Amino acid sequence: MNILVVNAGSSSLKYQLIDTDTNVVSAKGICERIGMEGSLIEHKQIVKGLKTKEASPMKDHADAMKIVVKYLTDSEYGCISDMNEIQAIGHRVVHGGSFFSGSILMTEEVLEKLELCREFAPLHTVAHLMGIKGCLEAMPGKPQVLVFDTAFHQTMAPEAYIYALPYEYYEKYGIRRYGMHGTSHRYVSAEMIKLLGKPAEETKIVTCHIGNGSSISAVKGGKVMDTSMGFTPLAGVEMGTRCGDIDPAIVPYIMDKKGLTGAQINDIMNKKSGFLGITGVSSDSRDLEDAIADGPSNPNYEKSLLAVNILKHQIKKYIGSYAAIMNGLDAVVFTAGIGENNINLREMVCSDMEFLGIEIDAEANKLAFRTSEITKISKDSSKVAVYVIPTNEELVIAKDTAAIVATL
Ligand code: AMP
């Protein structure tokens, strides 16, 4: 089945056309600056190896979708002859609240529930709704399926998702841990289960999705037991610009000291903290790695090393605590931009973990860099298998969409 996977942001729209029978991506691209001056599309025809970037006015997501269809069916850059060759559309949706524990066919009733999730992720949800409406307008009648980042985490028990705040906050406002990156955790944990070669119910895996945004999950028996992100994607480990877990009392303290509003401190914790906050110069782990490689002569060396050491320390803590709640550990998986490419960080995290049964293979670890291959980076003697598994959220979205559409 040809599935068009759509990831709609407020002013952008990423897409991939995936054949779910062969798992081949035939085209992909991004529309940017939707609703603004200078909107453009960057489109790649993967099979022919063609690439184009062109200015194209797009006043809204419906315009963007019409342009995507135009490129997909173009005689030179296209890969299908007409829209009928697309069987369905699969949308990435960031927040499904407690309403959605799996992927679902878009209906009026589903859209009403999605509207209720707006409060949890206002910018993302509005963008998704625009993307869905854009598809309805550009491809009327085409089935649309919603795949939620929060869904995989819905298996957590109350002790993992309830915060020790007045209980009415949960009841009245839905304040609880939801977790994010669920589609990625689901994909890499399923791949890891296949590699472990034992019944899925017996597996105990920690999945580390470490990118610009990062989250870590404890996946026991194929189900999430706990995850590091919380009510919002701000919780958990240090990220590119997000602070991760901090003592919550710091928030009113700094607001008082600096005369900040809630919106301002929220902005600082989301956009000016993490790697950027510590180093003062960059949110990109590559810049930090470069400064560390230069050594103390680089003015950013110390802070970069500190920022990376903080992340290492926190990932270790999560792995240890998740091994404790699962009563064991079979495997640790690294994925996403940093997890798939940062050799040093992986080595730092996995060193001095022999007590837990983790023994890293330094040479194998070096090979897991800018590759789409699954790579084992632990020694054969390691009781815990450690793997780098490149994530593929789009494939999960396409497969879920195809499975739901097959039942119609
Ligand atoms: P993501 O959010 O998954 O795209 O990850 C972004 C982070 O991954 C950034 O901090 C990048 O520095 C890092 N990253 C992405 N690609 C590479 C690469 N090829 N080599 C090293 N780091 C990378």
C-alpha cells in the first residue's frame, strides 16, 4: 500500500511516500514557511535520486498538500501517476492525552477528542488539525489515520504516571505523566525484542531516544513501564535547549528573584536551557563534541564537557533506576540524532556499568555512526545487549495506517 506520512508543524509540513509492502520510501520532502512570505518546497524523488527546492506560495496547509500532490505526480520529480495511487494518509500527532492508546482512523468524533488535547500541546495540536484539514481539502475522501507520540506510553501504571500533587489536579486538569517519542520507543523496542530472540513477555529493555529532544523508557514485556518525559516534553534528561528534571521549587524562586512571569520562565526552561543554557553557545551536540575534541585551549571546552557529563550522568541514572523497576535488564538501545551518532556519549554512558552487566565494545561502538544499520555495540560477554537502532517513526506511522485501512 502507498501511504503518505505527514508531519504537520505550525508553518511546516514534512512528508514521505512509503510503500508498506516493500518498506521503500519513494519520495519525501518538506514545505516550509506555510502562511508566510517566501514559502517553499524541498522535494526528493528517492528512486531516481532527484532533488528540487522551489519557491511556491502556500497560504495554508491545504495549499501545501496540493503542492505535495503536484510534486508526487509530476512527470519528472514524481513517483506516482495520480492521487489514486495513494491509499491513505498517516499523520504524526504529538499529544493524544489519555484519549488515545493506539492509532486510530480520523472521524468527526476523533477530531472532537483531539480538540480536547489542544491544551496539552497547543502549538503542535493546532498544526496537526491544520494538516488534517489541509489533507481533507487537497485529497477529499482519502482515509486519514492518526498516530500519537503518547500512545505507546499509555500502558504505564498509575504509580508511574500520577504525580504526588493534590489528586484533583489529575482529575480536573489531566495533570499526569504522558511521555513522548512513543512511536520511536515502540519501533526500536520491537526491533530489539526480535534481536533478543526470547518471548516478548520476558524482555526488559531500556530505550534511549537521545536527540535535540530526549526521552528514555523502560519497556518490560513489550509495554512501557515508565518514561522520562512527563506532562510535557520538558521533563527527563538534559536536552538541546530544555532543562529536563529540576527541583520544582527552583521555578518560583527564580521567578521571584528575576521578576519573571510564568510564560517567561517556561520559555527559559524550554528554549534557553539544556546544552545551550550550560554552554551559552550551542544546543547542538556536534558543537559540544568539537569543543571537547579541541581540548582546554577552546574557550567552550569546560562548559561543553560539563554539559555532556550532565547528560551522561542522567542517562546512567535512568538506566539504573529502570533496571530496578523492571527487576532486570536484557538490553539498552540508543537511537535518534545523538543516540545514533555520538560515539563518545555512548561510551561514557556504558562505561563503569559492569555491575549491571553492561560491557561496551569500544571498536564496535565506533562503527555506529551515520549508518542506517542496526549495530551491536556490547561485547559478546556482556550480559546486557547494547544496540544502536536507527529509529523510523515514519515507517511505524505508515504500517499502522495500512493496517487500519486494510480493515475498512
Ligand atoms: P534529532 O533531534 O534526533 O534530529 O537529533 C539532533 C541532535 O543529534 C543534535 O544535537 C545533533 O548534533 C545530533 N546529530 C544529528 N546527526 C548527527 C551526526 N550525523 N553526527 C553527530 N551528531 C548528530
